[in-house]
Amino acid sequence: MQQFNTLNDLIFFAYNESDIPNANEYHKLIDADQKLTRQYRTVLKLKNGFRKLKVGPSEITIRNILNYSSALSVTNTKCAGKISLLLN
């Protein structure tokens, strides 16, 4: 069983504890140290907060991209090759 030497170790455990077979031993180690317990609880609060964040483009960004793609016309010509036109 590894020790929690850095905050990164604690964060890694918080995100992967369900995959670790001896997670109960780690929880005992965390519960035995007050500082580690506070840090672990903080990591769990942040982890739950990140789940609530909306990740992705805003609605207006999606609308702008779709409007641009519907107004864009690419035409293939014999002499000049491909020409891009932005239609109104």
C-alpha cells in the first residue's frame, strides 16, 4: 500500500478509489490523520463541484457555427479550383 506523499496522490485516489482493491486500507490511513482527512474532504467537494459544471460551448457559439456553415458555399470551378462564398 502506498502512502499519500503529495496532494496529487490523494486526488488520484479520490478519482480512482472504486478501482483500487484495498481502498478500505487507504480510508483507514486517511481517517487516522486529521490533515489528510481535511484535504480528502476538500478534494471530494471539488470533485462533486466539477460534476455540476457544464463543459462545452455556449448555445450562441453553436448557433453562430451553424449559421456560418449554412451560409458558406464552396464551388469547384474549372479554372480557379475551389472558391468559397459566404452567402447572405
